[in-house]
Amino acid sequence: MGRLDFLRNSVGTSDSALSKQVSALAAAGYVVVRRGQDKRARRTYVQLAPRGRSAFQRHAAALERIVALARDSADRPAADQQ
């Protein structure tokens, strides 16, 4: 599980924006959220759920297909692109 403050710093967003996104991902079943207390402060931990991992893999595969199509298009001579 990753700490929410690590995620916030990694993606460079505000606490409120990240909280909204994590809530939406949790509602969709993509992440599991656990709240706890350490010695000094309350902590929120987020873990990718199996459904979220599958959705991410599908999304990444779609992006890879887009990149491949863009490369193929860029490699064709200009006359072929008209």
C-alpha cells in the first residue's frame, strides 16, 4: 500500500484534488483505501485493486497502440499520407 502523501507529491496535485480522484477510483473498485494512525499522524494508504490493475493494463495497451499507429504514420512518405 502506498501512502496518500507519497501519491500527492508524485503527481504534483493538491490534497483536495487527490482526495476526489482517490474517492472516485475507490467507488469504481479500482483502488482499496485504508486509513490508519501512526505515532504522530493519521495516514491514508491506497492500494491498486485487481480490477484497477486490469483497467490500467487495458489503458496502457490502448496507449501503446496509439503510439504505434502514430509511428507508422510518421514513417510513411508524405505522398502516402494524403
